[in-house]
Amino acid sequence: MRRFIGDGVCCAVIIVLCLGLGLPRYRSEIDLGDEGFLAYGAVRVMEGQVPNRDFVSLQPPLSFYTLAAVFKLFGTSLVSLRAMGLCIYVLIPVVLYAISRQVGGRILSLAAALPATVLGIDFFNFVPYAVWQGELAALLTVFFLIRAAVTGRRRWSILAGAANSTTLLLRHDQGVYLIVATIAYIFALRFASRDVVSKPNTSRMLRFWAGTMAAIMLPLVIYWFASGAADYMFKQLVVFLLTRYAKTSSLPLPMFVAGQPFKNNLLIGLFYVPAVIEFLAAIWLLRLVVRRYFYIEHSHIAFILVLSMLFYLQALTRSDIYHLLITLSPFFVLCAWYIGALSKAAGGAVGKSYDSQLAAMFSRRVVFVAAGLIAGGFLLYVKPVFLTWPAEATREVLLDRGGVRLSLQRAGSLEDIIKVVQKEAEPNRSILCLPYQPMFYFLSGRRNPTQWNYLWPGDQTPEEHQALINQARSDSPAVVVIVYESDMRNYAPAIIDYVHSEYKVEYDFGGLTVYSPLEWEKP
């Protein structure tokens, strides 16, 4: 009972901290691109459209359905969307604590959970992107699998299979990484030496985990083939990522630069710390294997290590701070365990050298304090980068689907644009927003006549540009909105020519132009 009370207090501390940091900020700012893509994708799902088949997406379909369910329950607005993101923000550190408790004490588990309150979804303005929904599902899978190994109960394996399937349906790359890590975990459990804990029945774990995934995924695969979505999904989720994405969106790992501000180099170091810690942890575990001290508890760490290494791959193709942060959750657990292992090793070495339990205990505390000071100092130093607060007066965006808070100027500009679009396009008419502002569809309540919610240099071929034009002509937009038209002309000239041939400038907001049809005349 005391253990449950202690864990409850720790989880309460995490939740209170998250709400204290999150509630004042979760409705701040707006992303006209990715956030708009998620929000409007959910609206298209609510209208009966099928992701990948009826609109192009580089994400599996489930994130649109989860947000659509939130919209159905709590209303179609950015407030509902951000509330969902806030819930994910709170849950991820709690699940990290729960995972770490399977392999360590409360202090180390808190150490694993607390970094996620700063280096996580809050940096994305609490938008519940597919990657964060997938991250939560992946972490739940890890917890369920470790519980299955520890308790031997099949219900945990079944829950793990369901959570792994959910991960696949949210972010297929994370789901695949999880499957590979799980197979490695099963081998590690079988290889581990018997200790005071009896070995789990890995065959039964594997059967129930894989069987649950098959029971969930097989009907969905049949549905996708029957509905005609399977071919589109393969092209968008597999072929595109393997052939075009690396060419159009890749970013190399940042390099240290002499003379630039120390804080910049410190943030660059964040890209390399996970690889170093993962390498050291792998050496540590291999040393235990060689010495035949590799037990069941080490299998859990091997599982987390493999998953952390695989997640880190997400930051190698596109090495920016956004893609790095989505890889760190398993690393936080691994890092906390590694600090604990170092403290035990230091205590054992000092205690053996001085034949003193007091010296051993003191040396362990030194390692904890040193690690805490380093981590705490880093977080405090870089806090302005990650814990952003509005620097100027803000107000709520006064639109039916709004609710977020922006600076006075930005809020007014956004409201003016949406009101112009709604004035020029009746609710039953379509509009076209280019190249990547799907938030305008969502906020104005007007539909996109094409399969493309975004355009990106190199992502679409000239043939796909022509297909977009043909789709637009078949459902002629009442309004065309183009942002930074001169840039778009460089990679989508045919679309710009189409707009100029059939539309005229109606409003110019400076960098954003609203077009109306040439034959349209004001009464």
C-alpha cells in the first residue's frame, strides 16, 4: 500500500507540474500548415472521406479519426484540438514514470519523466500531431510488454498488441520500430540468466501480442483493399517516403561552430547526447552478457535501448529540433537507468576500496546530485527556447472554430482573411488555399476541391500539379488564396498560370493574395 501511495504522489506531482506549465500556454499561437492539415483532415473524415484515398496524407489514417471523435464529442474548434494535445502532454510523462518504475526506484522514475515536461509536445504548441499520438501509444506498448514479462499475465500481452496496432495506425514508422524492438526483447528475455525472478513464458507473450495485432490489422487491411485505399496508402506511406522525402525534406545533422553563441552549440550537442548514451549503455549490457550477469531486469533495459536507438533514426533524415524531440521519450528512461547503474557502480567501487558502506552510499549520492545538477542546469539554461511564453499582448481569435490566442495584430489579420474568404465563397462553394495553409479551410468552413491539402517543392510532380488543376476545375473554387506567390512560381508554375488565367486579384494582404473568378462581378 505504501508503494502505491508513493507512486500516486509522484504521478500527482507530474500532473500538477504539467498543468501548471501547460494550462497558461496550450491555446497560444497557431500553425496554418501542419496543425491545419490535422484539423482539416479530421473534418474531411467527418464528412465521410477516407484518408489517403480521398486526400493525400503522409500519415496513416488513425490520427484524423481520433481528432474527429474529439470534435464530435467536444465541438469542432482549435480549443478541442489543443485540449487533446494537453491531455497527451500530461500522459506521456506519467507513462514514462510508469515504465521507469518497472526497472528503477521513484527518484530515477521522476528523473525519467520530468524532461518530457519541457522537451516534448509543448514545443509543438500542444498540437496532437500523429507523431505524438503514436508516441503515447508506443510508450503504452512498452509498459504493457514489460508488465507481461514481469507478471506472466496474458492480458498485458493483449493490451500490448492493441497498443502496437494503434501505433502502426498513427505513425507506421514508430509502429515498425516497436515491432523490431519487441522481437529483440523476446530474444533478450529468452537469453537472460535465471535469477530470483522466474523466466516469463515468451512464447505465450509473442502469441498474444502478435495475435492481437493480427486480429486488429487484418480486417482493416481487407477494408482498405475493398474501399480502394490500399494502393494510395502504399504509394503515400511507403513509396513516397523511400523515393522523394529524403530528397525534398532531409536536413543533415547540425555541426558545432566555433564562435557562435554557447547556447547554440549546447542545443546542437543535444543531437549527439542520445547516440553517446545509447552506445555506452549498449557496451554496459554487452559487458554483462560476456560476464553472464545478464538477467531479466537487464532484458527490460535492452528493450528500451533498442527502441531508443530506432526512434533516434527519425532525427537522422531530417535533423531539426522538432524531429529530435519526438525521438527522446525512450531515451529519458534509458538515461535515468544509466544514471542509476553508474551510481551503483561508483558505490560498489568506492565501498570495496575503502571497505565502508558509508563511503559507498556517499559516492552514490554524489553521482545522483551531479547528474541532477547537469540535467537541471541544462534545462534552466535552454528553458527560453523550449518554454516559450507570449512576449506581447494577446487575445482570442474570434472565429467559430478559433479559440487560440495570438498577438493583437496577428489575430486581427487572421480574422480579416477568414471573413473575406467567407464573404466571397458561399458555404456550399469550394476554395483553394496554396501552397500549404489548410488552416484556412478549417477556420472558414469551406471545402478543398482537390486531393492535395499541401504543396511542397519537389514533393509533387508536374503530372500531379496538372491533376490538382483538373480537380479544381471540376469543382470551381469561389476563392483562391495564395501565400508568397513568387516562391510558389519557382516549383509550381503550371498552378500559378492556371490561377492567373481564370482568376483576378480581389484582395492583397501583403504576402497573401485573394483571387476571385474572372467572370465574377460584384452586384
